[in-house]
Amino acid sequence: MNASPAPLAGKAVLVTGAARRVGAVIAATFHAAGARVAIHYRSSRSEADALVARLNGLRADSTRSFRAELADATACGTLVEEVTRAFGRLDVLVNNASTFYPTPIGTITPDQFDDLVGANLRAPLFLSQAATPALARHEGLILNIGDIHGLRPLGGHAVYCAAKAGLLMLTRSLARELGPAIRVNAIAPGPVMWPESGVDEALRERIVARTALKRAGTADDVAKAALYFATAAPFVTGQVLAVDGGRLVGGEPR
């Protein structure tokens, strides 16, 4: 039997940080699978509007954008309410929004700690809590976009790594607490999309050399993994899938 060409038809998905980069590709991939997609953004309004226009051009009234400052726990709840009201339901929450920058020991400030932990751990927790009633009604999915550096530290980024490690443990904790009504999984990307600053070509080459596959991945690799969890993994929960080209096992370059 052939798989449905639109396995998410009739379902509603919220992707945070979806205006650009990996989030935008995840949103477009879920939309292509038939879902109605809520595009969350904080400051990238023009990119969010362009993505909504493109996706609605493919399927009318299938996508909307929502602005929210996720550092505010109240705003997290309001965002979930607005999306559920707009689409009548919520089936998948993708916690993708993230903040990344170095915090070398000796320079870390309380504001940096609050910012990195807030974006990478606190917001996913409060979004998941707010979304639980809606997701439970439809045996929904929470999908957290982590980082392999939540499993393997990155020098000079102690706060970011700790926050992502917390997100991966949150994934397992929520899977235990919210089952059987809601599945909770995570993706830990490796070198799939470089930060927009701070990674020079020589460093990129060294990182890629330490992957088992000896190449960088793409945002599409992450989106395909996300689609797997949403459409083909009904008996999978509490898992962290590294989409890293074997970075965790690659070791030193051969």
C-alpha cells in the first residue's frame, strides 16, 4: 500500500522560530505533507510574511503567522491559544526557536544566562505546558529541536550547551509525564546550517572532517527527521535523534 501523499492533512502544526533557516524548512515540509502551519516569529516579520504568502499560494488559507516574545511565559500561553483558535486544533508543536552565541567562562553575565536558558529551555517548557490540553485531544506530538552540543560540549559555549542539555532531558521527562496521550521527541542536529557569524571556513572544515560522513548536512535533513516523527513513528517517544552525519561518533579526522 502506498503512503498517503498528504499524511498530515487536517492537522495543525505550530513551528516556533519558523520565519527563517531550519524552522522555515520544517514549516514548508510539514505544509507539503498537508498540514496547516502556524509560523511563529519574534522579529523576522518580513520573512514570516513572505513564507506565509508562498505557502498560501500553494494551498489557500493553510498558513498564518503569529508574533510572540517567548521569553514571556504568558506570551507562550497566548500564542498557543491564538493558534488553536485560528486552526480549531493543535496536533504538533515544534520547539525550534533558539538563541546561540559564545559565553566563555569568566565573561558570562546573568543576562546572557537568562537569555540563552530562556530561549533554549524555558520557552519550550512553557509552550509545551500550554499546548498539552490541545495536543492531548488529538494524540499529538511535541518535537524539540536540540543540538548535538547538548550531548557533547562546545568550547566557549557553556551556557548554550547546558540549556540544550536541559532541553533533551526535558524531552525525556515530558515523554514520561505526558504519555500515553502525547509523544515527545527531540532532534539533535550537528553541522547542518552554520551560524550566521562566528564560524570561519577553516573551523567549518575541521568540524566536517570530524563527522563519519565527511560532509555537512542541510536544513532539509532536519526537516525530514521531523516529518518522520510526525508521520511514521507512532510508537516512538522520549527519543533524541542525532542528525549530525555521525559527528558524535566521527572522532578525529582520518
